[in-house]
Amino acid sequence: MFRKNFALSLTTAATALALSGCSFNASAYLTVPPEDIEKVASEALQEQINNGYVPILDCGDDRVKVRVDEAIDCVMTFDNDPTVLDAVVTITEVDGKDYKIFVKVADEPR
């Protein structure tokens, strides 16, 4: 069972693209689909955790406003473990279409 607190910060666009091999950026309206946030956070957490578990985030269905201090409540599970953890993804910095996020995962499962 996974019971560790992970917090990380990462930059989207060019830096995160180099790390994850995927493309994502804010639209002209400065919103992104929740799947973009889920994918970036999941890939970054998997690199941080590096324990064979694949973190799967569900951040709802609503588009995410790309603005500083925007907090997105998510649920994190794993592909091979029934553990369910709360996670909050916060946008910490915005520069045009680029943005940084910080992921805080709960210490204890639900």
C-alpha cells in the first residue's frame, strides 16, 4: 500500500515536454482540459515515486482555468493497487501559455 506524501513542482510546455514526451499548453482562453493536468501530474509523480506503481489521477470533467493559485481537487489511484488518495494540483506560475504546477498528495488513503 502506498502511504507516502509527495509534493512536486514542474513546468509545463518545453521543460515538461522534454521530461514526458507529450504536448500540452493553455488555450487562447487560458483553460486546459482536466486530462492535460492529470497526465502531466501522473507522469511526474511516477518519476518521483519510481516504485512500479502507475499513479492515475482523476481531476473531474471541468476545464481548468490556468491562473496562479488555481487548485484542482483530484483523486489518485494506482493501476495495480486499490489505494485511493486525495491529491491537489495547484497552478503556481503562469507565463503566457506556459504554467507550473505543484502536486500535493495526501499522507493517508481515504
